[in-house]
Amino acid sequence: MAVSYTKLWKLLLDKKMKRTDLKIIFGISSSTLAKLGKDEYVSLESIDKICCSLDCNVGDIIDIVKVE
């Protein structure tokens, strides 16, 4: 299984925000932002921070995809 943050990027577009806004406004580190951009796993603390800041649920920003 793998993660995909495509929903997060679409949500940011809907809110007229950029990826770097996660870092600047919500306090996400540069390394976490890089991991998100590469669809790598990030800490649940980071996911919680994003969800609280964007007023959304985990399923609104993450998809679990099956890798074959």
C-alpha cells in the first residue's frame, strides 16, 4: 500500500492556496512538505496539523492506494 496526497493538493487549489502556504501559515516543516510532494509517509502529528488548519478530515487529504 502507498499514500497519495492528490486530494490535499486539490483542496489547496480550491482554497486558492499554494503548497508553500502549508509551511508558512500552518507551520509544516520543509522536509514534511517535501515528503508530501513525493507521496511519502509523514507523521500523524503533521496530518493532524494540516487537517485542523484546513478544517477537514484525514480522508479529505489522503488516499491509500494499492501498489501492484
